[in-house]
Amino acid sequence: MENMKYVRTTCPYCGTGCSFNLVVKDGKVCGVQPYHRSPVNEGKVCPKGTYAWEFVNREDRLTTPMIKKNGEFVEATWDEAYDLIARKLKSYKPDEIACLSSARTSNEDNYALMKFARGALKTRHIDHCARLCHASTVAGLAASFGSGAMTNSILDIAESKCVFIIGSNTFEQHPLIGRKIAQAKMNGAKIIYADPRLTATGKQADLYMQFRSGSDVAILNCLMGEIIRNGWEDKEWVQNRAKGYEELKAVVLKDDYLPENVEKISGIPAEQLKTAAEWIGTAESSALLYSMGITQHTVGVDNVKSTANLQMLTGNIGKRGGGVNALRGQNNVQGACDMGALPVVFTAYQKVIDPAVHKKFADAWGFPDGICEPKNGYEVTVMMDVLTDKPGDLKAMYIMGENPMLSDPDLTHVEHALKSLDFLVVQDIFMTETAALADVVLPATCYAEKTGTQTSTERRVQMWHKAQEAPGQAKLDWQIIAELAAKMGYAGQFTWKTSEDVFNEMRSLTPSYAGMTYARLERPEALHWPCPTETHPGTPILHIGKCSHPDGKGVMHAIEWKPPAEVPDAEYPLILTTGRCIWHWHTGSMTRRSAHLDAEVPTGWIELNPADAKALGIVDGEMVKATSRRGTVNVPAKVTKDIMKGVTFMPFHFAECAANVLTNNALDPIAKIPEFKACSVKVEKIQEA
């Protein structure tokens, strides 16, 4: 058995941050076994974690650089690929180049691409898919508390006396956080769930409130109005720690937000709204959990601020079992944001337009010809619009481990955008829908082939450990970037030999990570940021005693409800909302290549309420045509009483029936996040020939 070993690592899928052991036999990963010492998941994993080894050694992994010649990919050497990329990228002005970083790769990889973009390419245009999931969280919670991250730890959810889940199907999307909700319930907590669909999460709730997608602010304002009218607010917290209470109170006490009136907007019965307000208002501690059902709206930032308002009003900030718990979608979406893979900040949310911050990074990096100008860059959603609406403004794009051809809204528009590029480089582990459009494709490593760190939804920074060699000539992401930078004349700025070298450079510039070292992160519990010094224990719960604003106070925002950008009408009478299922992950590039997961759910579907299906003459399982103002897809119908009348749902993992052909790229004005969670569609029978 000497050729068999266990290698501890953390999961490459959702933001929960579960750990497990990879089983390695004869140098190849061949299974997953429990690692019991992680406090997050205590040896348990969900189906995705159980089969997280199956895609690693697939025969279709990218193993060699490829250059497109006459429309076909031809294998190339690394030197040929680097020479071509370096020559092409040097031929553009900085503002003509954009980079997309990745929520799937390590902190080290994201830091490397951020430095490469701003230092070697001198471009201000860098972003990644957090724009599509939690950009509104970063903006909304930063405005409320001074920090845009989940406020509490996963573990203290189990101690909460009331858990309010809105816009998150936690049991399917973050199953091991679902386990903490179940533990809270066993400890006597009341569970409230608000969602257009009665999901696996809703089936665990004490109170299920079914509502129309897009009515979140009205619901939250209603709950706050009821809490104030009944005197359940935490007067001491509000008086000592909050600003803006009188303005908030004036809005939420309006007649518009009385339970009877919000019933008309949302579809939730007034009595249910009153019950929810009482449970939240009178609980000793109440935790609010949300995910993309809150953020993916044209009013995403308003929605997020409203969740923060409710938790401040009830004094549930800075205490165990409380908080605003924004559940991050991808394994390292928190880390990619922390690393500055965003158009407006360097690491740890240090603003690019701040002259002192700009000088700090320019001095530390030491590029002889300086770095990008201190101006904000384009968000990924804006990049796509610039490519289609202003031809020639953006000419080249470098994409690391992202698949916008399935993950972005209005895919016809995205395809048009990417095809209008003069030069596209994609660095990935598989030939994704996006990589197929590239001029150069570079083979990268997956989580099982690298040592590095990733940051979970609760700001816990944990280690990946290398379990096997990469296939063929595939290289580490940060290594590819450093070698390419050297080809462009910047070898002196990219002298790293190990991922630990990258991490140590990053933490020297990043106050929230400054106290972390690889040695400290080897402990099963690892560390939560902020961790400013090497003796600091880390910070599982934020805002204890004071918030992160300079004056220490939380800011309440008075917000009026606004309907979605697109509302149902005679031509498109149904609301479409989108999401994930427990078996699959985002664009499916990993899970659909995992035999067990693909066998469970081989393709997508559209959910219809039985009343809507009957009116349309549609039966369960038949192929139907779903159409929005942006496109049409053929997709199997799933007739179920678990979805609200007038609402439809599609998962977005499946290229053959891609939900994002239909979705609306209308954007939140602040966070530039698209409205994935509400657009108008019609569903029709496919007429037989």
C-alpha cells in the first residue's frame, strides 16, 4: 500500500470551504475520503464534494498550449505561445486590453493576474465573475458597515435563535451550511424561508413565504415597519451604533409597506409577514442568510442594504448567531475580490483612485515604467457592452478560468462581444465554450495539482495541497503569468519560485491578510481575515463593538421598493428566475465531466406551476420553447406545485438549454450586476411538424 496516500485539501466548488482528503494511488487522484478535523464540515461533504475527483484526470483535460490557425487549433510549444501573446499584447494601448480573473483559482493566481494586468499590461480593466454574483454585496454591505463581506462565521449560525433565509436555496447550494441551519433548528431556532420556489431548504422551514421575484425591498421594509410599530427594535443598538434611523423609520412606516399592501406586491399573505416580523423582532439572536436571489437584480444594492437595515434595527450585528450572511457562490469568489481582481480596488479593497494607495503598490512592485493610471476600469458586464457598442475601444482580452459564454446574461450578446475581439487568450483546464473562441489557449492546473490558498464565504483562508502532477505540459496559473511577464521584459518584477512567495508578497501589501503565513494556515481551523499581525487570532465575527466605518457606526439607508427592469406583460406573461441544483456547478465544465453527477442530472429543465402548465396545454417532461426578448431555448418542462403561479425557474448549467440566452443584461446602476433573477418570458408548446 506504499503507493497510496491521502492529501488534505479544500473543495473547489461552493464558497462553504469544506475540507476533505484526496486519495492518491500511483501518483493519480482516484477518490475522496473524509477529513474530520475541519470545524466547517467535520468530515461531511455534499455530492459535489464526494465526486470532486472525477474530472481531475479526464482524457479531455488541456495538456498543451494551442494556437488557432485558419480557424483550427494547432498544438504549440510554451515559447511559441508566449512569444505570440507577448508580441500581440505589446501592440495594444493599455486601455485596449481587459483581463478576467477567476473565482475558481487560488488567491496567489488572482494576485498574480491582478499585478500582471496593472503592472505589466498597465490596464485598469480587470474584473471577474463576482460581478455576476456578489458585486452588490460588496457595494451594499460596505455602504452599511464599511466592509463588504459575510459578517459572521458558519459555525455560529447553529447558535442562532431565528434564521431568516431569503434569496438562497442553502440546502442545495451550500449543503454544509444547511447542516448548521438544521442544528440551529434542533437547538430550538425558528426557521423562516422566503423564495418563489418551495425548495429543499423551504421544506425544512417553520414558516415558508412564497413570493414574486423582485419584491424583496417591499418585504424587508414591511418587516421593519412591523418591528418598529410593535417596539421590538433594539433601541440601544440603534441609538449608540447606527446613523440614519429617522429617515429609515419614515420610509418603512409608510402605508405602502403595511402587510396588507405588501401582500399585493409580493404575494405573501399579510399574516405570514406579521409572524415573520414577530419571530425576527423578538428572538434573542437572529441570523439573516442570503445569496444571489438578493443580489442579482437591478436593485441588488438596495436589496443588500435592506438586509443590513433589518439586522441593525434588531441589534443583530456584531453578535454570535446574528449577522448578515451573504453566502458566496464559488469556492474563491471572496478571495478573488480580496486580491483586487476588481476594476476599482487593489488588494483588501484599497481604492485604485486613492493616490497614496496607488503610490504604495507602484513603489512596492517596482515596474521601471510605472503601473496603470489611478482610474477605475470597466466591469465585465460593461466590457461586453463596450465590445458590441464601441467597436475598436477594447481589442484584446486575457481570461483566466472563467466561462462567460455560459455564465453571463444574454449569451447572444456575449458571443457577439467576444467574437469582435482582435485577440483573445484563455487559460483553463478544459476547452470551455469560451476557450473555443480564443486565439490562444493555455493549459492550466486544477485544484488537485496546486498548493495555495482560497478564502471561503466566511472569510476563512484555507490551504490547497498538491496531490498529483498536472497532465502533459499544463502549468500553474501564477507560473504562466510570471513566465509571460518575463517574456514582456518584466522578469525582475515576477521572481516568485513557489506559491508561498506569491502569498508573502501579497500579504505585505494587504492589511487584512498581513498576519497570515502558510505555517499558521496549516491548522485545521486556519484563519479568518482580518488578521493584521502574526500573533492575531483572526476575526470570525465582524463589527463587534463597532462597525468598520471611520466613526464606528453602521449606516441605515432609507430605500423605496422599485419593480424589476422587465415586468410581465401580455406578450411575455411569466417571470423567469434562475439558479443552481445540488448536483451541478455553474457552467458545468467540471461537474458535467464527473460521471456520477452527470448521471444524476444530465440536462436542464424549466419549472412551471400546474395552473400555468394547464393553461398552456403542457405536460410534465415534454420539450417546450421558452422565449424572452433576447432569445429562445428548447427545454424540457418540469410541472411542479413547488413553484409559484406566474413564475418559472431554470438552472443555468446546461449549454444545450442555456438559461442565460433568455436573461436580461439590465444592470444595477452601482454594482453593474445583471438582473438574472427576474425577466419576462413566454413558454409555448413546440408545434409538431
